[in-house]
Amino acid sequence: MRFFIDTADIAEIRKLDEYGMVDGVTTNPSLVAKSGRNFIDTIKEITGFVKGPVSAEVIATDAAQMIEEGKKLAAIAPNVTVKLPLTWEGLKACRSFAEQGIMTNVTLCFSAAQALLAAKAGATFISPFVGRLDDIGHQGMGLISEIRRIYDNYRYPTQILVASVRHTNHILEAAAIGADVATLPPAVVWQMAKHALTDKGLETFLADWAKTGQKI
């Protein structure tokens, strides 16, 4: 499974990249607003050191304007992925970008029917929001399983990008199902290496080694 880091915080992306945990980046207007930085400048800087796909979201709601904005974003760097909402206008723009060879990430997906439409429109990535579904009493991971079956049945190349990830179990369940990518807040990535038994074991090993008086 590939990890796309879900943030516009350059320092966080660089830090995780040092550990080899950055296969791509996803941003959105809310994340950029939190960073307090210029949107275009942020995307330029991220694509300057991240080799994988970097999602940059359009703001327009009609297809023609989405296409115009998307072309500007795609011109920033070859690895920019134009992020589009899962609406009919968004799907129309998606089809246009697919014909032009521009990567797309169709976001705000909450049903398998929507995911099927995105695949038929030629989306590079589909972003089902598992956390938000869990919030309203639905099974977010059930949606990932359903999309995986549909895409495998018809060999759609659209990649499943699990979004709205809240905790490490979401990542593990998505990986077990066979999702292609998970977009993760930095805090969730850092949590993955933590375990009380690991800390305890290391503490014991170091204490035992200190008793030997040796050095390596």
C-alpha cells in the first residue's frame, strides 16, 4: 500500500519523507488555509521534492471552470493530480482530463455507485471517505470492500485511495482489503510505530546491555 500524506505542512512532509513514508501528498483548500500559505506556492514547493502524485483541488463547481483551473494546476508539475468533487460536473471534467492524460483524484466519494461512475469517467484515483461514513453509523470499510470487488470484476485501472482516515486500524483494514493507497494525516502515520511492548522491550535490552559495560 502506498501512503499519501494528507497535509499542506511542508515540514511534516519533509520529516516523514526522511523515513521513506511519502509516496505522494494530498491537499485541499482547508489544509492550505490552516497552513496560512499561498496555495500555488505550496503546491510548487511540495512537487519540488515529492516525486509521487500531489493532489491539488479545484474550487470551481462547473465543469468548464474546473477544467480551466485544473489545467493551471497540472501545469505546475507533471506529478500534480487534479482533485475534483464527485458531482456530474466533476465527472465531466474528469473525463476531459483523462482524455488529455492528466491525472485526477475524484474526491468526496461515499457510495460504490459513485465510485463506479468515477471509474467509467477515467479517474486515476477515487477517494472514499471512510471516517465520515463511520461518523454517521455506516461501515466505511464495507465501502472499500465493495469498490474493490467492483473494480476487480471489470478490471478498472482507477486506484482506491482511502481517505478520511482516523486511526491505524483504518489503515490496516484497508491494506487487508487491498486498497491501493491511503491518504494519512501525519499524526496517524507516527502512531503506527508505537507499541507499549516495543518501548518496554527496548528499555530492558538497553538496561541489560549497560550492565555488561561493553561498547560497540
